[in-house]
Amino acid sequence: MSPKRGTKLDQIVGFPDQVGIRGLGMLATGGTEFFGTTRYGAKWEDVLLGGSVAATNGRIKAWPIPIPEPVTVDALRIYVGTAADSGDQVRLGIYLGDGVGGQPSTLVAGTGLVAIDTTGTKDGTFTAITLSPGLYWFAILGANIVGVTVPAFRGTLADVHVPYFADNDIAGSSFENTAWGYDPETSTLPDPFGGAPSWATKELLYIQARVA
């Protein structure tokens, strides 16, 4: 059974398949398993042939993800499909989703600079933190993208439905717009998230959290 459009967090955390989380308590600890924003619960290895999501210097993008049960994480992972120029980097972060209308608010975990000038999986680590049940946002910041080549990461540009925001569009005119983004013009993750959304998109970045 899937939640109806426009349902609130306390109604949808029981339906985590919408954003790729199933049975967090069944994942092995020790840094070998990941979960995250893969579409409709698809496994990481099943989505690597998806579309691409670009990154821009000074712009932060974030995607909502409900956590239905406590889980301890210590890293975030992305997959670079189109490598940037030498020296280009991003930062990855996790934000609470307790702002107005579920918007991203406080930064709870953030990585250092992650090099994106080669293709493949890229991990950014941080001190292990336990996420309590609730709404969170996984984010990527173009921290140092100054080359000519526009980097792109595995994801999808197809319509993506996150039921929490179905009747409360966060950045545009269509309920499928699921990413929140603006241009803080900074190389560090903003805390709090801040900023009014400057664009709307249906894209979904495949960003994963590693179970510690």
C-alpha cells in the first residue's frame, strides 16, 4: 500500500519504499552497506545506468528522505558519471527536515571536500552519528567547481514522486518537483540550510548514506 499524495511525515515513515529505504534495521553494520535516495527502493547497483544530475559551483541541492527507524551513519556516497576537471570538488551533507513545511534546516553531518575529477563511486566521511526517526535531506554542494567541464552524477531526470511534498510544492509549479536548491555562493555547507529555493526540478541524485 502506498501513501496518498499530501500525507504528512508521521503517515509516510511506514512507507519508506518511496525513497529507497527498506528495513534499515536489517542492514549490516561496519561500513559495508548503504541506503539512500535510489528510486522506488532500487538497489544501488541497479540504478547506476540511470540519468545524470549536474553540479554547479556555489549551488546546494537537497532531497528529502524519511528515516523510519534509528540508524548510525558515517559517510555519504555519490557516483560520478561525468568527471570534472582536475581539482574540482563537492561537499555532501545531511540536514534535518524540521523547517517550515518540512524544509531542510540544521546541518547534522557534513563531509570534507570530495574530489570529483575521476569517474566512479566517491565517499565522503564524517564522525558517526545516529539519525533518529524523522525527515532528513541529503545534500550536495558544488564547493570548488571551477573547471570548464560540467560534472554529472548518477541519478534520474524522470518524474520522481515524494509523497510528503505532493500537495506542498517546495520550489515550483508541479508536485513532482522534489529537490530544494539555492545559491549560497560558499564553499562550505551552510548551517542552517537557509535560502529561498531558486529553482525547481524533478531530478533525483542517487546519494547514499553508509551504515556505520
